Amino acid sequence: MNAFHVCGIILAVWALVLTFIGVTRENFPATDGAARAVGAISIILTIAAIGSGIYTAATEEHEGGEVEQTGLLLQQTGLLLPR
């Protein structure tokens, strides 16, 4: 589990909690300050999830290209002769 998964889970839980509170309370958020806080937290969590996803994708180490793995599989099955 990496940062993207953690941020994504936190964002999803936040969205579910907000939905529940918004559905059960008619005047949610009650004040302008509360509305700003909810919006700010939502924006921060969204940016964190997107940013960590981009960072994870950019720095992820690959175990080998798909072409290399396919070539190795063909070589092992005898369909491709070694060079």
C-alpha cells in the first residue's frame, strides 16, 4: 500500500462522512466558516490523492517491459529462438 492508496481511502471516507452528514442535517454546513473548512479539507485531500498518484506513477520501478516478458515467455516455450 502506497501513499496514493492511503490518500484515496481517506478521501473516500471523507466523502462518505460528508454525504451522511449532509443528508441527515438540513443546515449542513451551518456557517460560512464551516463551509469554507469543509471545502478546504476537500480540496486538500483531493490534491493529496491526485499528487500522490502522479508521484507514485512517476517513481514506480518497473520489473521489466511487457515486450521483454513476452519475449522471455516465447523463448521459454520454444516459439522464439535465442539470439
